[in-house]
Amino acid sequence: MRVLIVGCGYIGLPLGAELVRLGHDVSGLRRSTSAKKDLLAAGIKPLVGDITRPEDLAGLPASFEWVVNCVASGGGGADDYRRVYLQGTRNLIGWLGSGTPLKFVYTSSTSVYGQNDASPLSEASPAEPASETARVLVETEKLLLEAAGQRRWPAVILRVAGIYGPGRGHGFRQYLKNEARIEGNGRRFLNMIHRDDVVGCIIAALRSGRGGEVYNAVDDEPITEIDFFEWLAGRLGRGPPAIVPGDADTARKRGVTNKKVSNRKLKEELGYRFKYPTFREGYAAEILRLERAGEPGAAGCD
Ligand SMILES: NC(=O)c1ccc[n+]([C@@H]2O[C@H](COP(=O)([O-])OP(=O)(O)OC[C@H]3O[C@@H](n4cnc5c(N)ncnc54)[C@H](OP(=O)(O)O)[C@@H]3O)[C@@H](O)[C@H]2O)c1
């Protein structure tokens, strides 16, 4: 297939490398040329452009069979989200126009579920976000599904949980620096997925995802913050992080949630098998990687 990866970063780059390995013809779009060497080394054709600028897109080839939009705003507020996710997706749709991709996959986020009561969630649960930024993601999902429906494109949405893996994982990195804190009672559930499984889920969605459908991309085990850090503490032979009082108002503003997101639909419909079914396998691999690289923070684990 001729594949376009829009946003060739932490996920897009290994995704492109894997698709090349599988024999596909892969192009990767990003704004800067800073990673051009990495893209070329992975066999990905580098394209330069900003999806918030339709004039940039107009100059690019547009005949792709599979398109993956995994651009990220790099944080920022609701305005940045609106520009990069909502307007960026609108521009991509306009640009691809009447050309009909055989599959379009968009990596949304499980942050669209605002539930805060530790409830189990599926794709059928209401997506009523707690934060303004996540509301923009819901708008983006709707825009894509409506536009794709009108154009008869098979668009698939993956709602991706907190990504960790080589060099990533906020709580883990904080913990290694002795800066992690557990707010409140630590009984809030976290939902995670390893980078390699995000790549695997995207490829499964490209191959077998049904147009117009949403799939949660999350591993098998939602875990409470306290259990996560206790596991890490045991693994690294250190104490757990300090517990500090939580501020409900701040947490609400930050869109902090407490939910258990199910991957059942992804596994049943796409037949996806996780390389790292839980954070345990995934972080064990990352700790080993850090130890082998001689990173000081990871010393002391068995
Ligand atoms: N991180 C998480 O825990 C998490 C959770 C749920 C969902 N997601 C989603 O997962 C996807 C992959 O994220 P990631 O971690 O791979 O992000 P990332 O490492 O920040 O990569 C984003 C890529 O997008 C490119 N980009 C940014 N703005 C662009 C623009 N306007 N036009 C063209 N390219 C642009 C960046 O390159 P340049 O800077 O060179 O443009 C970079 O290559 C994203 O859709 C993200 O929203 C992430």
C-alpha cells in the first residue's frame, strides 16, 4: 500500500518503520526537517508541511491508500488543540478531497471519557470529556466521521490511552527523579499502552478496522496509581512516592479522570494480541533497557 503517516514522531516513526518492514511504500509528514535522517534510515520518504496550513498540503502528493493521522500538538491549551487537531483534520480532509483512501486512521485519546468514578468503560460509553482540550478531540472525531461518511471513506478512530515506552512515561520518569507524588488516596485508575502496541493497533486498524468505528487502544489492565508505584518501588528496590493531599478543583481543571477503559472490542474485532499486555511487561522491558544503557535512575532493580 501507499501509506501516508501524518505526524512522524514517537508513534509515527516506528509505525512507518514497521510498515516499511512489511513491504509498504511509506511517506511521513512533519513540519520540520530535524528527523529527516531518522525517517530516511527507516525507509520512510520524508514530506515537509504543516497540516494547519492548507497551502503546505496543496504542494504534496495526495494519492495514498492508507492514511494515519497521528499528529500531536505537543501539549498546549484548547486553542492549540483546535488548530492542530480540529483545523488540521479539516485541512487534511479538504486536501485528500475526492481521492479515496482505502483506510484513514486517526489516533484520538481515551481522555474523551471524562468519567471519574472508576467505572468500566467501552466505546459505547458516553464521551463527555472533563477538559476543554479533550472536548476538541471529541469535535475532531465527529468532524472526521461525518466527513468520511459523506465521502464514503472508511475512517477509523483509535482512542489511545497514556503512551509509555522507550524514553516515555511521565509518572515513571518523575519517579526515577524522585519527583513523583501521589495525590489524594492514589486509588485513581490509570490506563496505559506501550508504544509498540500503539503501532500494532494502528496496523490492525489499517488492515481490519471497520469504517466509522471507534476502538479503544489500551492494554489489559487499568491500574491504580498506588498499585503502579508500589510495583515500581518493588521492582527498583526503593520507597513509594510521597502521598500529598489532592485538590479536587485543580484536578477537575486538568481533566484528571478515574476510569477503567476496556480493549475488548479491539481484541475481538481486530484480533489484536498485545506485545505488552500490562504495564508490568512493558515497564520491565523499559527498566532493562535503561539498566543496559547504564542510566543512573534505573540502577538497583533485579
Ligand atoms: N502521548 C500520549 O500519552 C497520548 C495519549 C493518547 C493519544 N495520543 C495521540 O497519539 C498520537 C501520537 O503522538 P506522539 O506521541 O507520537 O506525538 P509526538 O511524538 O509529539 O509526534 C507528533 C508528530 O507530529 C508532527 N507535527 C506536529 N504538529 C504538526 C503539524 N501541524 N503538521 C504536521 N506535522 C506536525 C511532529 O513533528 P514536527 O514538530 O516536526 O512537526 C511530530 O513528528 C497523537 O495523535 C496524540 O495525540 C497520545
